[in-house]
Amino acid sequence: MRGAVIHAPGDVRFETVDDAKILKPTDAVIRTAVTCVCGSDLWPYRGVVPTGHAHPMGHEYVGFVEEVGSEVTAVRPGQFVVGSFATSDNTCANCRNGFQSSCLNREFMSTCQAEYVRIPNAQGTLVATEDIPDERLWPGLLAVSDVLGTGWWAADAAEVKPGSTAVVVGDGAVGLCAVIAAKELGAERIIAMSRHESRQKLALEFGATDIVSERGEDGVARVKNLTDGIGADSVLECVGTEQSMRQALHSARPGGNVGFVGVPHDVAVDGQELFYSHVGLRGGPAPVRRYLPDLIDRVLTGSVDPGKVFDLTLPLEQVAEGYRAMDERRAIKALLKP
Amino acid sequence: MRGAVIHAPGDVRFETVDDAKILKPTDAVIRTAVTCVCGSDLWPYRGVVPTGHAHPMGHEYVGFVEEVGSEVTAVRPGQFVVGSFATSDNTCANCRNGFQSSCLNREFMSTCQAEYVRIPNAQGTLVATEDIPDERLWPGLLAVSDVLGTGWWAADAAEVKPGSTAVVVGDGAVGLCAVIAAKELGAERIIAMSRHESRQKLALEFGATDIVSERGEDGVARVKNLTDGIGADSVLECVGTEQSMRQALHSARPGGNVGFVGVPHDVAVDGQELFYSHVGLRGGPAPVRRYLPDLIDRVLTGSVDPGKVFDLTLPLEQVAEGYRAMDERRAIKALLKP
């Protein structure tokens, strides 16, 4: 079969790779329906995370079950399934607590930009739809498996409640999906921080009520100005830099919450500053599995349309162009079709 | 009048100070019933926080209203009142959100080890009891105004729920009161981390089910051992050092919560570590005012007895001996009677 392999920064190739196959009785193999390039894939592409040796890429997928291991009974060949970038047995103590992305048997996906994909922990990871969904819904379901699930977790961790005020820091696909989540969870005012016109437009379409284009302390001042001078109830941090985290913490009101879902790179939080801010902080890899049934339903019924974050569609074999377009900010997120 | 004044590290004197008087129409003056020495008073006493010039000390008090400013109608002369180390108008946006210790007009108390005390923001800060409580309840009501209120906040911030597992890091008066709070909020298992026999005994009396005397990663390993290997639902951090914070974060399970109430000294939290831990973190100066009516009631009805943290009682004029006894760990907490 063929799939994407990164050889060095800037060098992603579509080439022959090992066939996806059942290695453990808890595995499944799926035929990829659609996959995509993630903002986090740009870390190795840009050389920020080193690439020691060539390896496959991709952690987002929806597809058709091709084969299941002997212990997998929850899904069967032919079904359309949605999963998560973090696999989970969905039975361990952490899974039962709703933190499937901290599953004691977790394996992170990393070979999904390919024609077929092996899914570990298939029993606890995959959720099948009742019927094969219409193809126009596949991008939305693909978004559920990562960017919407992550945006939802940001809103959940930031404790967005009906009638509350939410700020979203970051206008990538996750930030834009976080706007959807804040809206669905009932936030009355949703302030999207974005400097890019096309993303501002999508944020407004997804439910943002205000756009703040300033960054850093100027951005914080604008947020305070929009929130009675005290800051927002919930701040959804969807970037992961020191600057974005500071901006998020300073934008929350005393007693408010920051949910942070951008993997932090060189971020340290000062204990005394956090103390006197009275701000609650929670983040981590999204427990997408917890949200899957609900989010799949919202996409299938059309109440949300996160597939709109894909503003570029390419044949899977042109995966390298997907990386280039996102790296050069010509695209928010690239959808790949085998 | 007379009160405690710190002149230099180790040098606290009971001497003549300016009379407490009404300076603003929102002030009240109380005659001190009982006051005490706080663990945090030891920071300047030990020279960790510099003493630039001589100044009064103390932020814990219960007493009798002596005089009120023209805008104070909630309490009247002769009443017995309980307050908080942080004063609040109880009307601003932060107060309405339940974070009175971030009141926009907050003034921290700092002159309470004295015969009389001026209380700013008296209208929003002081809560009067219906009758004059029996003198044996005064220590418990004094504890409510700071250490029990702070322990309660630790349990609240750590989201202690009925049936949950709680770990308390720190066996000072606040940590011991945090045990009371965890018990009252329904924790089924309460693990107190303490190396001192007298404090272990009081922790058990207050409701602790397990004592862990190991510190650092050994202590964490013991906690994991007692909690199905994954860690506790809630951890109440009542110290404020880098070591205690690390111990607290590592003792919580994925999806668990750390409430931190010890003022952090040189503490930095690594963003990526917090991310992958899935632990929620919230702290700050306790919003004692939010809890006052409930906690006063629990003391008056005898359902809790936090006054037991006072294991040394001295005449106010011997305040210097109170500092010495606590500094030398001869006492958990020193009660002072004018």
C-alpha cells in the first residue's frame, strides 16, 4: 500500500509503505475514507521537532473496517467508523473516569495519511455509524476525530456554561472548532482572537460574536474592555506557545477557567501569578472518545458543520502539497482523499 | 492601645500603637475577642520576606463591634463578628462571582494582633452571629476566618466530592483544616501527608483515613499505591513550596484536581508536564467570605471543631512567645487573648 512518509524537514513523500495488518487480537485495519494534515504535523515538517529517521505521518482518520482482530466485537468489516488520535481500551480506570486519552494502554496514532490504517485498541477506540454516511459528511466526521474533539475539550476544560463569556485564543482549525464548541455549550458571548480575515469570517460563521485582532497585552486589554473590566469566564487556549498561554491566563476573570489544548512548547506558569489570578487551569490531549457518540450525532444531524475548516481538498497522493499549503498558510487545513 | 509590631526578623514586640479608628464611612472598629499567629506570619519573622521598616502584624480576628462608619448598616456595636483576612465590598463583579478575595476594593488585613482592629469594607466583610457565642467557641470561629476558610477553599478548588479520594499535602493548621473540609464535603478516603506525630493524631481525629509520612516521589508512590495506581481525585496543597507543589501534582490522577492554597514561593509549573498529566489546577487566597455563613453555622452547631488546631494559648501581650513557639515547631498554632 502507499502512504505519507517524512524523510526530513520539508520532505514528505507519498510512497510504498508496509501494509497495515492485524498485529494483536485487539487491532482492526480500516480502509481510509478521508484523512488530513494537522497543524501539529507542521512541527516536524518545519524542523521544530527533529526527524531522526524516515517515518509515516498522520493521526486523523475515518474509514471502513477492513478486518478485525479476534478480540474485537464492537465493530465489523464494512462499517464506517470514527476514532481518535489517541487509542484507548475504554475499560481502564482512567477511561472510566472519562480521560480515555490517558488510557493505561494508550497508543497514539501516527500512520494515518495512508490508504489503510492499523487501529490498536480497536474495541475501545472505534465508533461505527449506523449507516454509511453521505460522503459530504465525511469531512465533518473526520474533524470530530481530532480538531472538533479537541476544541470541545478546550470548552469543557474551560467550563463553558450557558450564558457565559468565552475567549478563544488561536484561529487554526482547533481554535475555529473551539468556537463551535463554545456556541454549542451555550456561551452567550464568544470572542475569537484572530488576525486573518478568512479565519475571522469562519469564526463568525461558527458563532463568534466578537473578533479581537490585537495580540499580547493589547489583546488582553480589548478582552477586558468587552467583559466588564474583569475578564472572561472561560478562555480556550488553542496554540501552545508561551505568549498564547500568557494571553489566555490574563484574559480570564478571577474564578474563571483556562482550558489549554495546544501542546505547550517551552511554557512555564508562574505559581504566584496563577495563585493571585484565581484562574483555574486544565489541559491535555483531548479525551475525544468521551465525546464521540455525541459529536458524531451533531454532525450527522447537521447541527454543526466542522468540515468547513477544510479549505483545501487534495488526492491523498498529493499529501506533500497539503503540507506545503498549510506551512505557507495558504490553507487552514488540507483534506486528503485516497 | 497596644499591639504586635515586627521590627526585624525574630523581633516581635507588644507595644503602644496608633489607636484603631474609623477612617472611611465603610470602616468598622472591633474590640478583639481572640486573635492568633499564622504560619504565613513566620515568613517575615524568619526573614524570608524582608522587613523594611517596623509594622504591625496579624490578619486573623473575631471580636465585638465597637464603632461603625456612616455607611455600615449590616452590623452594629456590641455584636460578635467574624471576618476574613481579605476584606471585600461583597458587591463588585468578582464578589458576585464568589471570589471576594479578588474584590475590586480588596484590602488585606495586617494589624489584627492588637486590642482593637479597624476593618475596611466592613459592610461586605463582617458577619455577625445571632447571639454572643460561648467563649469556648471563639477559637473555632477564629479558625473560620482564616485557616478553616482556607482549608475549605482547598477542598472546593480541588473539587472534593462525596465518595472521592483526597490527599492533603501539608500538616500545618491549614492542612489540618483541609482534612476537616474534605471530610465534610464527603471524601471517603482522606490521605494526610505528615511526618509529625501530634499532627498525624489531629489529622486522624479530623477525619483522615490514612497517614503518609514519606515525602517527594516516595510519598507519591505511597499515594499511588493507595489509589489503584492512578492517583487521587483531589489533592489539597497547603504548603506553597516547589517540592510540595510537585508532590501534589504527581499525586493527582489524570482528570483529578489540585487546589493550592499555600502562597507559592519560587514555584514554576511546567506547561507540558501539566498538559500530559490531565490535572486541573486552581488556587489563590481563599474567598472566605463566600463560606462564612455556612462555616460559622457548622462551628456553632458543633459539627466541626477547627479550634483544636490551637495547641497553645497565650495572653495577647505574650505574642512574641507565640511566634517563637511556632517558629520552633513547639506549637501548631498560637491563640492570643487580649
